[in-house]
Amino acid sequence: MRSIQLKQFVLIASCALLLCVSTHAAKLSDYQHRVSNAAAVVELVAGAYEDESHSEPTLIQSRLASVRQLLPPKEDVEMGGQRISVDNSWLLQALTEYEKTPNQTKRAEILMRIAERLRAIEERLKEIDKAKTTGSNKDTSKGRLAEILRRPEYIQTAPESSALDRLLERFFRWLGSLFPRAKPIRPGGSPIISGIVQLLVVGISVAAIGLLVWRYGPRFIRGRKKKKKAKREARIVLGERLEEDQTAADLLAQAESLARNGDLRAAIRKAYIALLCELGDRKLISLAQHKTNRDYLNSVRDKGSLYSGMRKLTQSFELHWYGFVPAGETDWTEFRNGYRRIVMSDKSLT
């Protein structure tokens, strides 16, 4: 318990340290860090409601007061040599709504909405910062795009017939070869017999086509579905791009390498993303670029032991990554063991 309080103190202290550099127009990176720290503090307070271990009111008030100081209602942010006025008044209004709400469940919901919005703002700031660094190559990118579009594979040509059309065409030619060519009907020939023969030919053809569709149609459709499912595109999880051939085992191996090099905070983040990738491959969660770690946690709320184990790893990830709390060897060992318990337990993944 004392270690948790110590980590919480370190988180609040880091927030206070950021306040010392935010009195003037802040840089984009500084504003992004303050948004990240504010989200971590709000998630920490919301986690107390979720664990049914509410903190003392005075402690909660001091944490939310630090959030107000991190993000004042109005401030200027420098971006690209210009000052942009930022409006954070929505945050103060939401915190006021939280303080006026007596119901504990609704209070927790308000805090989660605040945290999700802050995480969304953080993601947009990262995209802006990335776009700012790549904006100078815009003309070069346009030239490369035009060169690519001139390649032969991008030039539209007349559509060719499909394999099914060619198969049907060959079938009808083969079917026609089975019957002798009809001789011209002489005057006085029986039109009734001629009509019966034509009906028989059409009936046999339709029956043969129906038999082929019934026999090979389902197999053809299943084969196409399997090919579509086998193709997996690159994914973005918690802001990190995962290539189409990158697996959860690859990510965990990277996390082990980071831990051996002493970067335990990055190792915990990489292992947490590996866990999300593993659960996504097993169809227990749905991976999406816009989703936060709390979105993934809430999606397994009805899965019993999986939710319990994943909640502990989520709280550890938030504390060390978003809260900038230094991670020790014990923190990494506990996180790795929790990851293995979730992945290896068949009961928790049902």
C-alpha cells in the first residue's frame, strides 16, 4: 500500500514539475506531455472507484486540483513559429460536474469520459507533430505519387471475363458437341417432335448447370472467404504501427530485449501491446486505431478472470507509461508473469 502511495506521489510531483515550465507560451511537445499527465491522473482517480477502494476526498481534490493547474482554461501554444490559443474550459466544466454529482457510479463515468477525451486529444497532438515534420516533403511526395500512377499496373484496361464465365463458355461448347447439328426442318415435318427435343436439350442443360453449382459452388465460395481472411493488413495499436506479418510473439521478444537493456518502462508498454495483439488474434477484442487502453479493458468486462488479470496489467501500464513513474525490476517481472498467466490460461480466454 505504501509503495502505491509513493508512486502516486511521484506522479503528482511530475505534474507539478511540468507546471513550472508552462507559465509562458508552451511548445507543442510540452502541451502534449501535460495532456498525457492530466489523463493519467484522472485515470488514477477513476481506478479507485473501479476497485471499490475510494481514496480520501482530500486526496482526490488535490489530484484534480493538479489537473486544473496542468491545463488552465486558456493558454497559448507555439506551433510552427505561431501562437495558437487553446481552450481547455471544457475540462474545468467537466470537473465541476463531477464535484456536483453525488452518485459514485456516475462520478466514475464522468472521470472516464474526461480521460478518454484527453487521450484522444493526445493522439491528435501526436499526429499534428508528425505531420509538421513531414510537411516539407509534400511536393516530393506528390511527384512520387504521380510517378507511381504512371506505372502499367495502374493504367485501366478493358475488363477480362472471369474464370467462371470462361468455364461456363467451355461447358456450353462441350454440351453442344454432344448433340448432332440440327438439320433444317423439311416441310411436312412434325413441329411437336421438334419442340419436345428442344425442351429436352434445355432441361438437360439447366439440370447440368444446377448440379455443378450445387456440387462445387459452396467449395468455391468457402475458398474465396478463406483467402480474404488470410490477408491481414498493418494495424495501429495505441499509436504504434504493427506490420501485417508482426505477431504478438515478436512484440514480446522486443519487450524482453528492452528489459535486458534496462528500459523497463518501454518494455512494459511493448508487452502490453503484445497482449492486445494476442487477444485481437484470438478474436477476444477488436483492434482499432482510435481505441484507448480503457476501451480494450472495458470490452472484456464480461469475461471474468480475463478482465481481472488484464485490469492489473492495464493499471501498471498506465502508471509507468502515461504517469512517467520509473519501473523497477520487480514491476517488469510482475507484468511479464501476469501476461503469461493470461495467454497460457485456456479458462480465462473462453
